[in-house]
Amino acid sequence: MNGSVTTRILFDPDPIRYNRDNWTYEFTEGGWIELTRHFIEELAPQYLSSKDVLSYQFTYLNVADGEDIAQPDDGFFSENPNRTDIYDLEAFISQHPDQTFVFWTTSLARGIGTETAQQFNDQMRQYALSNGKILFDVADIEAHTDQGVPCYDNRDGIEYCNQAGKCENHPDDGKDLLAICQDYTTETDGGHLGSVSAGRLRLVKALWVLMARIAGWE
């Protein structure tokens, strides 16, 4: 609606400079093992002849409490013959040196913020740093305001109501776990980027910068 969007997130993209006709987004879902296997066996192969940059991302559901993605013995960064993990992904990447592969941290939610999320995303950052990978750090962007102030999960004992009047007031669990900032989502517990969302625009702008850098922009 007119006047409902704050000035700091207004953005009128140039349709020529920001043409996304060469970009393809595929919606997939599942556990981290299934997502990795699907990317290696089905999703990436169908685009090898038409795309220069290939990637996939785990969501906040893959780093919820109880998920094993960050476990040292059988998580994503462990070598396990019964699971599709980073070693299988690297084997696929090595077979396709003409493509660029981008690694991602996960999305976050108001309730995820979890210790699993922090552990996995820290593991991903360290892996990218140690192995010279291109990393799109979604979790870091979502968990900080545009002024760099960190945002934490909704288990803080403080009532919060969104613009639609839906409220939450979860008990304080005594932990400060990084989570998506309140005004980056229209949800009180979830993490979907709202239609009028500072978070959505920040992520999209960051992705354009990343792709420009991959294309050679300095």
C-alpha cells in the first residue's frame, strides 16, 4: 500500500541491469541428506549445459532442534558411506570444473535460532574459509539489522506482536541464539520473508553483488 514501505528499503530495480531471465529457481524440500542427493543426482545435472553457477541451500528446518546436520560423526561435514554429505558433493564438483558452485549458510526463523543452527553455520563458514569456497552467508545477513546489530530468537520472555496483531511471548530460555530479525519476517515464530520485508531486499541485493563478483566485477 502507498506509504506503508519505509524509505530505507524502497528499491526500484532497473529491468535491464537486473534482468533475471538467465536465473532459474527450483523449489525443493526434504532433509539435508535428501536435498544433497537430489542436487547431485537430479537438479544440478539438468543445468550443467545451460548454467555457469550452480547451488542449493538448506533451510531453517534442517537446523531445527534435534536435527543431526551438525553432528561430528554423521552430519553434513562427516564422511559417511550411508549418507550423501559434503564428500559426495565435493566429488560431484570436482567432475565439473567449468561450473562455479556456491555454498550457503541456512535461512533462520524467529524460533530457529537453535544451537544446531549456530553449530552448522559456523561449520559452513569455517569449511568455506579453509577450502577457498564461495560462501553466501544468508544466516549472518538475516541475523543482523542493517546497522549490524545482532538479532536473537523469540524465547526471551518478551511479548512481540507483528503488524497483523499476532503475538508471541515465549518463556526466556536463558540463551541468546542468533535468529532472523523481527522486521525481516511477517511471522512471530517462522522465518519466511514477508512481501514488504527489509530482509528480502537485503538478501536479494547481496545475492546480486555475489553474482556480479563471480562474473568479474571488482
